[in-house]
Amino acid sequence: MSGKFDVDGLLRSAQQSAKNFDANAILRGAQLTVVGAYRALQNPGLFKYDHYRQAALAVCAGIVIRLIIAAPIVGTKFALWTLSFFIDFEHATWDDKLVGGLDFIANSVLQVPFFLMSLMRYITPTLDEMFMDSLAWVDQTYVQKHKTEDPKTLRQMYYPNLRLYSTHGDTSKRKAPADAILAFLFRFGRRAAISLAVYTLSYIPYLGRLVLPAASFYTFNNAVGPVPASLVFGVGVFLPRRYLVHFLQSYFSSRSLMRELLEPYFSRVRFSKQQKRMWFHDREGLLFGFGVGFWIFLRIPLLGVLIYGIAEASTAFLITKITDPPPPIYSEKFVESQVRWNNKHEFLHLPLSHTDVSSVNTEVSNGNKAESKELSGKKFS
């Protein structure tokens, strides 16, 4: 009986993982990328003086990022050019492969540009301010759209209450800025080391061609279950190494991007590690669709840093779709109620053309009715 129970449990877990990461959820996330960016760009506060100054700094930072990435490549080219006076490279191809390989490792394996853009969050508070300003704008446009309707049918606001929440939490557990930067560097360094190790192992004769497909299977088994992950493994065996690296990095980078973009929310609504893991898992497909859309644009040289700011502003719009309005006073009970996506079924089954205009009455469990009265109303417009 216990063996049967374990098998049934694994099957249910795999089915739930597949539902969290299905095509519809990914498509909704990609749609929110476009709608969120459109809403963010309508906000006149996004272009106020302080943001203009930060935008100028972002462009300068983008130039510096490109120079940092290009430095070893330019140095290698100069060394090869010097050697060309003594060695005939006319019919050699390894020099071009070396330069191309360095560029590929820097941009696609180690994700250096993304790393430097993410690091800016720990240097300046502008991204946090941009998130909160954008959240206020989302509330404002929501009220404006429904100004002729009965206020009792509208959802509660997000910004007025969330701005009351401390970003520091328990001061005895608060990390100093230097510690936060070190924690970020450790996380990124660990990911970069694993990526570089996997990429290096893929060059082992015979067995190397299975390394990246195996990494793909391991990654997607937790997200979508063994059957889709096995399909990814089977296809990966026949794909060129470069395409598999892009595929894996798009997944990992979108996850990392969402972690960074959601930091202004999580710094105020404080989940435990287990709660946060469940929070992400329950919204995994939608967050992947949202994150990968912006990740593609972030790869544009120079403009990528500016788009990072738009992505942060768009995340404020995303939050109003996948969470409930916070109460005026911070509550552990509210945090617990947000681990699961309460409106998941209703949102994912809206017509694609109505994601931003339809209204849905959310149902609240009996145990949470008193505290979650504000959850009813027009949630998705």
C-alpha cells in the first residue's frame, strides 16, 4: 500500500507541476510583459527628473558593461594580431573560434551583462522607488477606468498599504548593505560556476554530448515532471550545443530576473524560504513567460539597462494580477494566504483579449473571509 501511495503521490505532484508550467500560463506571462510595459510607459512619473538622471547613468553603465565584456576579447584579438607577424593564420580557423567562444561564454554562459545590471539594485534604491511609484500608477489607472462604477465592487488598493510596510523587517535579522551584496555575489558566482562547469563537461569525448541534455532533464523535471523533461532530454541529444546553452540560460536567467524584479515586494511582504519556494512554484509558468520576455530585450546592447527599469515598473502591474491587496497592518496570516495563487484558475481561464478588462469575483475560503474581504471585486482590470 505504501509503495502505491508513493507512486500516486509522485504522479499527482508531476501533474501539478505540469499545470503550473503549462503553455497557457507561459502565454499569459508573455502577454503581461507587453501589457505591463505599455502601462509602465504611460506613467508620466516614470520620466521624472530623478529617473532621467538614472537613465543617463544606466546608459553610461551599459557602455561600461560592454567595455568590460569586450576587454578580454579585444586583448585576445590584439595578441593574435601580434602573433600573426610570426605565425601564418591565413588558413587557420582556431583563432576565430577562440574569439567567438570567449564572446559566447561571457554573454551566454556567464551572463555578465545581466549580472552587472542586477548588481545596480544593491548600489542605488532607484529600482525600488520605481516599483512603488509604478504600483501607485497602477492603482490610479484602475480607479480612473472604473470611476463610473460602484466603489464597493472595486478591489482594494495596493500602494497605500504596501508603502506602510517596512523594507527592513526584523532589524535584528536585517542584512547590512555589504552583506546583501556579498549574498548576491555568492548566488550569482555559484550559478556561473555551475554553468561554466556544465559547459566545460559538455566537451568530454563521447559522454560530453549527454551532459547538457542531462542538465536540461534535471532542471525541467522539478518544473514540469518527468515525462516532458524526458522529451526535452530526447530532443536535446540532437540539438547543437549552442542552442542548448541558450535554452537553459533563458530558463535560469528568467528565474533570476524575476527574483530580482520581485525583491521590492518580498522585502515588504516577508515569506519564509519554504513559503517563497512554494509561492514561485505555484506561479512558475506565468513568471517564466513574463521574465523570458524581458530577458530577450535585456540582451540588447546599451538599451538593455534601460529596459531593466521598464521591467521593474511592469512588475508592479504583475503583482496586482498574482497577489491580493495587502491589509493596512502587516499580518503573518496574510502572508500565509498569499503562498497559493488565490485567483489562479479564474485568471488563467480568462479570454486572452480580456486579461486586462474583465472582472472576476474571487472566492475566499471560510477560514479567511473576515480578513480577506477586500479580495472580492474587479481583480483583473
